[in-house]
Amino acid sequence: MSWWRRLLGWREAPVVARGGRRPPVYRSLVPDEFELFTTVFGLAAEGRLVQDGGFTQFSGQGGFLGQKGTHGIAYFPAEQMEGVNYPSPPLSASLLTAEEVEVVAGIGTYRVLALLGQRHRHYPCPPWSERGRPSVLTLADFEQSLLSKVPVAHFRHARALLQSDKLALRIDGRALSDLRELLAPLPPEAAFALLTAADGQANARLVYRPGQGGPEAIAPPDSAGSRVTGGFVAVVPSPDRQGGEAFEDGFVVWGSAEVLGGLREAMREGRSFALAGKGGCHNVELRLDGGAKGPGRVQLVQGVLYQPDPMLQRRVVDRQEFTSFVGEMGAAVTRHVEGVPEGPGQALTLVVAIRPGRRARFWLEFAPGGEVAELEAGLQRALGELRAPAVREGPVAYAWHVLLWGGPGASGPSFAFLPRAWAEACAGEEGIVPDAPLDRLWPG
């Protein structure tokens, strides 16, 4: 599990498999686990850490966990278990069949996970995987869906919640630049759908399979089902309908070309928008959370440990002191960036290495980079004023992934897994991170 913590940015991702025919011997699972490990490791090396709503597709010659052919894993927030303390909110991982992977690649994981929740009567979806189960979602099912008939875009910075007679669409204002990029190529009067994240305030989730008579939802035991969320919001022109309604496992906002043009403009500009429902449709409200990208804005996305837990336990003298130092690093970056003029959005990978004797060095990788020399020098000065925690026996390394001024956008570069200097120092050679690159770059 400590390897998962390192690769997923301090987030555990257990895979619990049950049912199906037992593989002939336990060791037959090892190549499968290794393939999954190397796949996720490769993504992490590119700065693409798995997150809630993401999935990994893989295909080994012998299948995976006794399953043949192409398969996948979907990630979602893990349930809280009494008596279990996590270092940070963990992820659960659910096995997907080959047929499900075909659809998930296009429309995300919400639909398949909700269907699994319905099948197993476990809200919002079961934390276990049933080997050998039939697919709950196929390409034939998808071809009967609205999502196969309109342009769709993944935008997990938005959430929709239907409560009473109001459909509330909330958008993270820090992701407005990404939303503008998604809307830009669409013709002015075209229908489209945004694939959204489930709203955490919901106590019910829409679920859809072809042939059902109308909207259906799943809910936890004893839930009133009064706050319903879904996996998409579609905007569809209509000459005689106005407002929002539940549709399949998401929502549709209907309206004239003029009305929906106003909605799209509000999305681009980051303005609130209200639409009165008519003809049985719900009122619609668009609002922003978090504010738009502005001067000095810093978002600490996640932290990454490069070493397994047993090594950290040996080398870190005082865990509380180390944790406080990590927080002080983030605060130092925030203070400095808020005091300088706004620059182009950056994805900053900030790596610290600490050696015995309270000695620390920092490496900063900016993406896309450009004219950042002055910013880097200022951050190095600010970080250099911090008192490093005590370590023993060898170095300890930690990385912060930070978005500056909103980041480079969804289509821009992402975080680095290792500092460029580390990768170059160890090119073509094997070694343990961080010991091997530091022995070359910073002997001590």
C-alpha cells in the first residue's frame, strides 16, 4: 500500500476482488499486479496521477485477476471504515469489463459505477469487484443514449444538484479557462453535454439503462432522496421547452437559442445565471465556486512521497516536525506568489530533499515554464529561510504539486514526477529514489 501512496499522491487505492473462479495458484496474480503497477507508475512519471473519476485501461496476454482480454479499473472515493485511519482521503478501485471500458473511455465512469451500485444495492457503488460478472454497460447501450448523439466534453470541475424545484449547476471558477477552451469550437446553436462530477451534497444518484420508463435513482438506506445528482449536464435548444429536468443519469437544460446563448456566455465569462422553468421543467441556477483565476492565486493540489513507509519511519526523526515543515513549504510559496505580479498559469512541481544535519535543497520544475527565472529565484530565497526537520541514516524527499494563477489549463502540460536534474543524473542507470540522484547531485 505504501507504493500506492507514493504513486497516487498519498492516496491509497485498494482493489478488493471477490467471487468468480479462483485462479489456479496465487502466484498467477503477480504478473497482473505488476502490469497494473507499471502502468500506473508510467502515468505517474508523466505527472498524470489517478484521481476520483479516472480509470486505467490495460491488457495482458493472460488477462487480469483471472479475467481474459482488455480490462480496466475505475477510481472513486473510498468509504470511511470505522477504526481505520487514512493519511488522506483514499480511493477505491473497481474492476471494469472489456465492454465497459469501451464506453467509459468516451463518457467517464459515473454511469458504470451507478449501475454497479444499483446491481449490488450498495450506494453509491460497491467497494468490491466481482470477478467474472456480466457487463452492466455496453456499447449497444451507449448508442441508445443522448450522450451518443451530442458532442460531449469531460469537465469534472462542475457539479449538478436537483433539489425541490431548482437545478443548481456549480462550476469551480478556477477552471474557467478550461471551460472556455471546451466551448470555443462549438457552433453557437449546437447542443452539447458536459460530463460532470457527482455532487457531494447529494443523497441520491441518477442511474440509467436503456428501456427504463423514466428517470430512476439509487439512494442510501433511510435517505429521503431529496438531493439528486447525476453525471452530465446537456444543453439542448428547444423552441417550446425551457428549464432543466432529469434525463437518463444526468440533466438537460432546454431553451431557445437566444436563452441558451445567454447561458453559454455566462459560462465563458464566469457570471451567475438564472433561468425560470416553464412547462413542467425546473428552474436552473448557474453559479461559480472558488472564484475565477486571479492575481496571486495558488492552489496546493497534492503532495507526493518518494519513499515507502518503512524507510520513512526509519529516517524521519519527528513525524510532527516533518509534517509541519511540509505545510510551511506550501505557505511560503503562497506568500511569495501573492506578492508578485501575475504571470502565465503554471504547474509547479516543488521537490525538497533533506539530509541529516537539517540540510535541505529545493528543485522547482515549471510547466510550461518560459520566463520564470526571477520567480524561481524568489521562491528559492523564501524556501531557504525555512528550518528543515531532522532526519537520520539518509535523505528524505517530498514533492508539492502546485497550480499558480490557475495553472496551464486542461490541454497544457502537467506536473513532473521527478526534477529534470534528477532524471538526467540517473539516465540509463538503476538506483533508489532519492538516494541515487542525490549521491550524484548533492553528495553528503
